Amino acid sequence: MKKICLVALFLLASCVGTTPPSKFYVLNSINSTTNTFDSAKLFIGVGEVNVPMYLDKPQMVMRDKNQVELNISEFDRWSEPLGDAIQLALADDLAIYLPNATVKPTSFREEVFDYVVWVEINRFDGTWRQNVVLSAWWSIFDKNGKLVLREKADLARSLGKTYDDLALQNSELVSELAEQIASKLAKLKK
């Protein structure tokens, strides 16, 4: 009986494996660009970025080839809430594209910005060996809260087959969005 228990215990122990460690990813701002926009010395705030519920989780989300099934990775995760990560990367990228402006994420304390940028993400995912997509509405409001401009961005980049590539391409998409927004902010007066 002892032998049977030991064999059963050995078999059970061999079935129990170790789980792979989780990997955590960040969105990076662009390091430099040759494309900058001359603007007034503006003080620009980047408001909270709204993301859809299916993305509002630490796990990275991909779409299957059929585009309706979502694959959620348990071991590949964002290092912070995705909306916060996009807000910070967008503010950093805007500051690079608009070297005459001061750009920062908005905070809870009262600050008077010349303009505030708000972004609503519709889609920020991809399909392996196809594309990664950023679809978003973005708006610019003046210091009185009046809507100055509202536009939609639909951006895509080729995607490889790793989560490293997904994080890199997502960072590039945020940079492209920042470039679009910066080109409009550059035309605004203080």
C-alpha cells in the first residue's frame, strides 16, 4: 500500500509543473524625431485616456484571425493600467513634437492649461502576423472648456508574433497619434 501511495504521489508531483513567470511591458515615448512643429509657448494638458472595458485589465489582449474572438494572455501584462500608460506616453511624445510647449498629464489639482487633449480609445489590439490597430477619437479643449477640435484616428502597423513586438508597435502607434494631435495644436494660438 505504501508503494502505491508513493507512486501516486510521484505521479501527482510530476504532473504539477511550474508556471512561466509573467512579463511586464511599458509603452515608450519616442526618443527623438526629425518632425517637430513650431508652436506658441503653450501649456498643454493630456487628460485621462479612456479605454474600452475589454482592454481595461493588466493582461495584454489580442484578436484571433476571425477578429471577433479575444485572446487574453495571463503571463504577458501591462506594467500599469493601459489608460495611464497611454496618457503618459502621449504627453511625452507631444512634448517632443512640440518643443516650444510645456506638456504634462493633467492631475487632480487645479491647473490652468491653454489646451487640454482628451482621448477615447476604441481599439488598441492586434492579430499576430497581421496588424496592430489604434482607433481613437481625440479632442482639444481650450482653457474655458470649449471644444476646439474633435477628430478620429485609425492607425495600423504590421505586427510580428511576439508580445515584445506588440508593445513596441503599440508605442509607435501612440507616437503617430501624438504627431497627428501635435500638428493641430501647433496651429493654435495662446
